[in-house]
Amino acid sequence: KQWYQRRVRAINTNYFINTNLSRVQMDAWKEKLISARKTAIVQGSIRKVHYELGNEDELAEDYDMKTGELLVRKWKKASTIGKKTDWIYEVGCPPLSNSGTADTMWESSSTPRAFRQDSKTHFAWRIQPLPWPMSNYKISVEAT
């Protein structure tokens, strides 16, 4: 329970710093999260928290137990006709899978993909896999 109370406080202070939400919207989100049905398990060194929100939406988060860092945040939303979507990853990497039949085409598993991997102190992007040495890549960030 103490961990969950710290989580709600962190959401109230950290999550909304860089958003354009009003105080009313922030309070509504906080109440929605508090009233959600919550399930938490520890698997190895990862704490997995699953929220069932009132409108058929689901939120799942994975945290590193040692650092408390958010590893994955994913959403499953209900469409207007009630059908659930696949998981939408906000933070972290979706698992790479080539599930399908022999006549199904999919992207190569060796194609690089970029994923958000934010921490409490900085925003980060993770690109994987990188098939060539780091010296082959040039990364730059614009100030604007």
C-alpha cells in the first residue's frame, strides 16, 4: 500500500509537468487511477502493475525493483464498439514476434526500431537492434 501511495504522489507531481492538462483534468486522472482495480506482482526483479480502468481500458506498467525506474507502460483501449485494441506501448519495447502463417509478411526482426525509455532524470530513446558498430552512426539533437 505504501508503494502505491508513493506512485499516486509521483503521478500527481511528475507525470503532468510537461503536459498541457488543466488542474481539473489532472485531478480527474488521479481519481480514475485511484478508483481503478489494481493488481501487482513481482516477477524476478520487475514489479508488474496492472490497472483496470472503469471504461474497459487497461494500463500495465513494469518497474525495476532496484531503481524504481519505469521500464514499460502500455495501454489497451476499448474501441467505440467495445473491441479491445492490441497493446499500445507508451514507454518501453514491445516484444519482437514473428507470429503468423507462412503466407504472412512482416518486418524483418533485424530492422532497427526506436522506443522511448525515459527515466526520472532524462528522456531517452532506445534503438535496437543496431547491426553495425557505433562508429557507423551519427546522432544529433536540435535545440528547437
